[in-house]
Amino acid sequence: MVGDSVDDMTAGYLAGAATVLLVNDVNAHLATHQHTDLCIHSLDELIPVLEQGFIGQIDQGEEAPDTKAQAQEVLASRLL
């Protein structure tokens, strides 16, 4: 599920789908939300993710380390 709101992330999570947040200035705080698996800045960034494969946090017990690092990077860039 790709979206830009908490409703999108939660809907994807509840549906059992991996969730991808399309980050912008308004929703950057959702980068660390418990239902957000991956963050991107543009839809173009999604192409290699889909080509290489992507597994969300459902049934993993916690989010993948690279996703957490991405979320922290997004939030840090918004503070500059």
C-alpha cells in the first residue's frame, strides 16, 4: 500500500500489506509511525524496491533496520 496519510498506512497494515509512505513536508512525522514500513520521497524510488522485492513488518516482530534508518534520515532532513 502506497499512501501519504496515517489512514493509508493503517489501512495497509490492517489489510496485511506492506506500507510505503510517500513523504512530504506535512506528513514527515509519519515516517516513524508503527504502521509505516518504508519511506520514499517520490514514486520513482518505488521502482527498484518493487524490482528487488520488499517485505513489510507484519510477522517480522519489528521493522527492518534499513526502514528505521530511512525514517530517521527523513525526520533529520526536515529539521534542517
